[in-house]
Amino acid sequence: MDGRRARRSCLAVPGSSAKMIDKARGLAVDQFFLDLEDAVAPLAKAEARERIVGALTEGGWDGKVRSVRVNALDTEWTYRDVVTVVEGAGADLDTIILPKVSTPDHVRWLDLTLTQIERAMGLEVGRIGIEPQIEDARGLVEIDAIARAPRVEALIYGPADFMASVNMRSLVVGHQPPGYDVGDAYHYTLFRILTAARAADVQAIDGPYLQIKDVDGLREVGGRSAALGFDGKWVLHPAQVDAVNELFSPRQADYDHAENILDAYEWHTSAAGGARGAAMLGDEMIDEASRKMALVIAGKGRAAGM
Ligand code: GLV
Ligand code: MG
């Protein structure tokens, strides 16, 4: 299990569509997930499971993080999703996205089930990670325990289901509900998820922006979670990929500045015989805290190949 995979862009691909699965292979996303949940009709789920096993074992995913979203635990489909996909393609799968997680017990169930299948199939136990989606009020209330549950690599915000769960009076994900003119109606939820993720040392991922042709709207809404510190965002369409990769990579000037801070601080520390303390970089005073901030930006930039 690797909790530090690059996840700037995570492409949602319906598990029922051979055409969209093929197209996904060529897109420049860090992660993709083959969906068995909301993108797949109930009668198409059985066939989609088999298609997903074929798509994963065939390969051609070019280093992307390979994920499957199973159905939520309040349906009759989840266990069959997990057993079919992991028995059939467990060695070619990096994480399972579990939707509508409202208690850490959901994650524990998946962890135990995965362990059973891994043992039975001779797979490495514990390699497959879990990404819980926080999509309702109960999940947000339980979020710290969910973040610390076994195998969790990232917390994912599910804005559409979440907005419905709290009765928010808006039909457009990320847009401010009419009548709420005192700030950003999403700030609390995003910052709560981010804080829980950082406290548990896992990644924080923003969910989808549904107006796929509105790239300006995507930039505005995604820009907020990127600025807060989220690691990435879902994309639903090829038109969204470049904007999201760019939003979740540092700006070139910030990246260059971060590398300069790290170089200057390292030089200063070794010149002072290893003693850490404050130093000057031009007119800017830098210290151990500056080094930590610079490491975050430089780390993201290096992961993005800057
Ligand atoms: C995603 O699953 C969402 O509900 O926004
Ligand atoms: Mg959802």
C-alpha cells in the first residue's frame, strides 16, 4: 500500500462502457477508477464486473493508479463487486474506492474481506489500498475515525451526494446556494476533510464538477480546493484533464521559489556545521517552518515532473 501516489487528476470511467475504458488508457491522468456504482445501471452491474476484470488484467494503463469504485454497503452488490474484481484482477488493482462511507466499520469490513481474498488467492496481503468517499453528514461527523481505519490512502469528497444529504439548496456542484451570500458554503466541509486527512497522514481528494463543458467553472471550483491544499480532483471528461492537472500542480514560479528556499536553507545549515536556524534568501527570512512549506510545494512539483 502506497499512501503517496500522485493523484492530481482521477478519471471516472463507467465500468459498463468498453469504449470509454479504451479511451481512458490514452488520457494524461494520474489515476482512473472503473465505476460499478452510480455510472452503472443495476441490470448492467454483473457484466460490468467482468468487463472491469478484463480491462485491468489486459493492462496498458501506463503507470496510472488503478482503482475500482464498488457499490456502497447499503446495497446488495458490494460483496460480489469486491470478490469478483479482486479474485479476477487483484494483482492489477491498486485501490478500491468505497462510496458513502458513514462509519469506520465500512472500511473495516472491506479491509477484512480484502485480506481474506488476498490470502485465498496468494496475493500480497495489505497491498490494495482503500479510498473512502465522504458523501453524507454521518460520514463527515465520523471522519477522523474513518481516516485512521485500515488501508486508507485518501479521503474523497463526494459533493453531489453530500449536498443532497444536508439538503443544500443548490443543484450545481460547487456553486454557492442562492440566498447564501456570507461566504463559501463549501468551506467547512472541504477544510474538515482536509484536516482529517492531514491528521491521519492520508491524501485529500476533491470530487467531480458535473458541468463538463464549463472549464472556467471547473477552474473556479477546483481552484478553491487546490488552494486549500487538496491533492487532486476527479475528472469526468477529457476536456477537464488539463485544467485539473494544472490546478493541482504548483505554479512554476512557486515551484522555483520553493526549490530556491530548500537550496539556500541546506547551504546555510551545512555552512553552520549542521545547526538549524534562521537564514536570509534575498530579502526573505527563512527558517525550519519555511523549509517545511517549501518541501510541500517542491514535493508536488517534483511529482508532477517539473
Ligand atoms: C460523487 O460520488 C459525488 O457524489 O459527488
Ligand atoms: Mg456520490
